[in-house]
Amino acid sequence: MSVYFQEEDQSIIVRGKTYPYRDLMRSLGGEYVAAEKTWMLPLNTSNLERIAELCKSVGGGRSKDPPPPQVTPTPATVLSTASTAAVGSEATPSQLAETTLDGLTISELMQKVQLVIAQGFPRSVWVLGEIQNIKLHASGIYFQLADFKDGGSRSATLTVNATLWRSQLADLQRKHGAPLVKELLQDGLRVRLLVDVTLYRDRGQISLQVQGLDPQYTKGSLALAREKLLRELRAKGLDRQNKSLSLPAFPLRIGLISAPESRAQSDFIDQLQLYKYPGEVIFYPSQMQGEKTLEEVVRGIKTLSEAACDVIVITRGGGSAADLRWFDSAEIAYAIAQCPLPVVAAIGHHEDVCIAEEICWQREKTPTAAADFIISLFQGTRQRLDQLGLILSQKLEERIRIQTSSLQNLREKILILSQRVLTTYRQHQVQLATGLEMQVERRWVQATGRLQNLSQDLAQRTTLRLQNQESRCEQLSGHLQLRVQGRLQSEFQKLPALHLSLKGQVQQAYFLAARQLNEWEKALLQRDPKPWMEQGWTQLSNDEGRVVRGAQLRIGGTLRARLPDALLELQIIDKQTKTQDKDHD
């Protein structure tokens, strides 16, 4: 387990069993050279003392091996050579040829670049950048720090690899707390990190070894961006635009934007079901954390607005400021401000209020509180209706009282007037009755005289008419009597001939009937089954008493067989159809 070191130019070369001490080597700005299985550290007093102490503690020390025979130029020489080669007018052909023949190998170049970096950054420095492509491994956290190119678009960035080793991560977690470190180390956050600048020689890439972080910088950066966006929204009047919308008295169609199968979704719906919410919840699943949050939440607001909802609820569970930073974005803020429906935001239990909650119609802390707010709209409407009903009832009672009083006064006036009118009518009626009675008596006398005259005239005419009719009836009676007597004599003369004719017809009909009866008797005797039954024959019939044929029989059916002294019921077990001869047919 011995470790040895030696000084070489501006570097400290460490060899031996260095694997257990790799974290210490990295903290001192060391770079592992895999081809030579050595560590190369910047040469300074501090590093020399610590490496000497380490080697002594494990039974090693300064290496006795001579330095490699290869002589490498100093950084100043490298720079002067490069500058001389770049200016061809000042270099002779012999110098160019010598430079080309005596050029650096890639390994030598990387070694010198590493030395320049170690000398240029002897201590840790603070760097600013945005975390991208962060990945967690057992050995530590790997990510890239990015910054925008000067004069370039938002998509043009400069990136450098950074590493936070497990041992250093533990130190940061002890110093700042594990939750805060986890909150700050996320994709998309701009951070201020204390790093050691090193060169990864195998790929020729600069690498940053994270030694510390500044939590206040990230929080301040998020706060500045939030305040800038709020000022922009207020300048355009968008911070009050959604709040100016009217809430429906009965929101029976709620648009819900939340993560699918999340606790926030279930809490919101369960709370509505607890109060027996009578409406419909239209759920739009959306990612509530990560890069897709912006796109999916904005699309959800647009989709639910087109679905004719009454109100939109955006909710998620609790989270840190970094987790909720997506709701401080301009995309979601403008989508809420321009939404034609009232938006209720319940985005976590955090004390800080995000921009989405600032500009929405109503802010609630939890999904349950958002559901309670929806229910409170129904309850508030019901209370207003109860109050309006009470006011209406009071006004109706007052109106009824006034109308009742008016009706009572009107009733009394009508009663007095009606009595006056009735008295007047009664007097007029008496006068009319007296005049009518006199007219009736006069008319009666006149009618009685006319009736007596008409009665006498009618009696005279009736008597004369009766006399004429009696005379005519006597004449007709004599004439009719003579005609009837002549007709009777004529008919009596025809009776003997009719008697003989009728007698002959009756005898002929009798003979025909007797012959028909004889034929019917013979036919009945031929059809009488009794003689056949006495010889052993019988007749088969179905349940209805009809004679059956073979084609009508079915297996399992019943038949009736009549005997001279009994009636049998038979069941068909099998049947055989007799094939008829075609020639016979």
C-alpha cells in the first residue's frame, strides 16, 4: 500500500497504490494518467506537504527513481514556439523544419496544458452556469454547466463537464442539508459553484470538480426572474385579467389539470365526492414537474377551455421552490391570464406564492382546499338564495298586508255601493213588475177573446169536415165489401185444384225422403265399426279423435284404440313407413 512521489518540472508525480486516496488527489487538483498509472498534481508548497505526509503515513516517501530522460519544454517555450510558427515571415526554413521534427506528442501536449491549467487555477474558483443533463451514479453526480454564447440565440450554449464526487456531496449535505442540496441540483437551474478546474487528459476536455455551492445565488436568481415576469404582467394588465372573470353560481363542469394517479388528483376528487358534488369533473393528465410541465399545462388549459367547462383547477402536491419553479414561467402565466375561464390554482403547501397563483382567479394551498372552494360556491349561492328568499318572503308578506287592507276598504266601499244599487234596482224592479202585470192582464183579456172566436170557428169547421168524411167512408165501405166478396168466391173455386196438387207433391217428397233415409241407413251400417271390432279389427285416432295416417305419426306420440268393451291409449315407440309401388300408383 506504499505511495511514492517525485517532483518533475511544475508537477508532483504520485505513484503506487493510490486508489484509496483518489478523492484526496482530486481535491488537490490532481489528474490521473491511466497510461502511466500515476497522478499528476500542481506543484506548490501546500500540495507538496500533504503528499509527503500521505506517503510517509503509508510507508512510502520521495521516489528514488531518476526522472524520465525525456526533456519537455516549459509552458513559456511552448507558447513562444507556437507564436513563432504562426508568424512565418520571422522564421527561417531551418527553424520551421526543426520545429516540425521536434514537435510535441499528444501526451506531452496534454501534460503541458494540464500544467498550464494547474498554474492558471491554483485554487478553487466560483463559476456561474445552468445545470444540464444531470445524472446520479454511485460514485457521485455528473452534469454539465452551460452558458449562452455571446451574440448567439437561446439555443446556442457553451458547456463544460462537471463532477460532484460522493465524498464532497456528503460534505455539502452536512453543511447545507440534504433537502436543500437536492433542491438546487436540478436540470434547468442556474447555480454558483465553487470548483477546481482540471483537464481530462484521455479526451482532452476541461472538467470541473465541484467543491461547494452558493444556495443564495440560485434562490436570488429565481426570485429576480419571478419579479421581472410579474412586472411585465402588471405592465400589460394581465395580472388582473383572470380575476376579472365572473364565477358561475353553480360550476357543474370542472376542468382538472394534475398528474395522473397522483395524490393531488385523488384528494381533490375525494373531497368533492364527500360533499356529494352533483357536477362533472373533466380530468386532463399533465406532468407537474420537469421540462414537459410547461407544454402539457398550457395545452391542458386550452383543451379544457374549449370543452365548455365552468372553471379550471390546476393542482399538485407540495414541493420545494425548485420543484414549483415551472409555475413561475411566462408560458403558464400567459396561458392563465388569457384563459376565458376562471382558474383556481392549488400548487403545493409552500409559503412562497408562485406566479400562476398570483394571477389566477383564486389561490388555495391544497387540492382539498380547492375542492372546498368549489363546494363553497354552491353553499354561498344557496345562502344567497336563502337570503333572497327571506327578503322576498318579507316583502310578499308586507305586500299582502297592504293588499289585504286595500281589499278590505274596497270591500266595504263595494258593499255600500252595492246596497245603494240594489235598492235602486229593487225600486225599478217594482215599477217594472207593476207595469208588466198591467200589460199582461190587458194582453190576457185580448188573447181570451180571440181564443173564444177561434174556438167557435174551429168547432164549426170540424163538424162540417166530419160529416163529409163519414159520408165518404160509408161509400168506400160498401164498394170494398163488394170487391172482397167477389175475390173470396174466386179463391174458393181454386181450392179443390190446389188440394190435389199439394197432395201429389207431398206424396212425392215423402217417397224421396224415405229412399234417402234407406241409403243413409245402409251407409251407416257399412261404417259401423262394431262388426269389424268383433272380428279383431280396431280404429286408431289421435288425441282430438281424428283418424290418423302413417305420415302424421311421430315417435313418442299417443294414439287411441277402440275395442268393443274398452278404449286403449297407446304410445308410439317406433314406426316403419311402407314404400308404395310406382307402377301401382
